[in-house]
Amino acid sequence: MANRRTGDHVTAGRDTKKAILDAAVRLFVNKGFEQTSLREIADAVGITKPSLYYHYSSKLELLVAVIDPLLDALRALADEVETMPAPDTEGRRTVLRGYIRVMIRNRDAGEMMVRNAVPIVNAVADQYPVIVDAHKVVRNWLAGPEPTPVRLLRAAAAMEIVTVALISNEIAPDAGDDVVESTLLDAALAALAE
């Protein structure tokens, strides 16, 4: 039991949890959430199914662990935007850049959600409003106070452009994060231009 208290065990435990999450995302993206079994995830990591259960009690708990960082980041961004003054060009640039960076940091979870939208939304329906609400807060802020229908549509278009970051590895696998960020930021700002 002394081994359980060592720094190595703690690191190994974290590494195992990360390996489980990484394998789950890969399998969920490639095979689909519903078609992936916990046995396949355990096999991909090289652990037993009971060992996987030690870290995650169900496939749903594993799914939530994969998407929670994305949801937390979107929530935080929406909370920040709600406290900001009416947008100007630099404010829009800052918010869009932040949104793109959230998408890039959470690309694996986002790609998994894009590819498995219906089963994942059904599995974590209670969390889905977080995504919708955060997106709506940022979109409405980008449109500005008392927005016209045109400004709302332009803001919605800008937000859709930003979400391309989630599938950017598939579209342009050789593009670095800096290229993804600058390209999508320019395109989103162009969509907002009147």
C-alpha cells in the first residue's frame, strides 16, 4: 500500500485517466459514441475493464469528463462577455479570438460532439443548454445593443465560422493553430463587417 502514496502512483493515475479520455475520444470520433464499448476503450489503453471502472463508472461519466472542459470554457467566456461593454472592433476581435482558442484547445471533444451530435445530445441533454446559451450570449453581444436582423445574422455567421476550428484538423491537417486562429478570426470579422 505504500506505493499508493508515492508521487509516481499519483502521476500514473492521472496518466491512466488521460489515456482513457484520449482513447475514448479517438474511438467515439472513429466508431461513434453508441458503437464504442467500454471494453474497446480499456483494450485501447491496455487496461482491464474493471480498471477502467475504477476511473469512470460508466460510458456516460466518461463522455461528461471529455466534454466538461469545453462546457466550462464556454460558460466562462459567456460570463465574461456578459460583463463587457457594447462591442467595438477591438472588443469583437478579442472575444472571437478567445472563442476560437476555446475551440482549438477542446478540438477533440468538439470534433467528437460534431460527429456524434444526436447520441451525445441525447446522452447529456442536461448539459446541452450550456452550449446553446453560451453561443447565444456571445452571438447577441457581437450583434450589439438593439441589433437589426442583419446584425444578428452576421453575428450568427461569425459564430459559425469560429466553430470550424473544431474540425480544422480534418479540413486542413497541416495548418498550425496560429493559422487556424488567424484565418478564422479574419473570416469571422469579415462576416461582421457592415
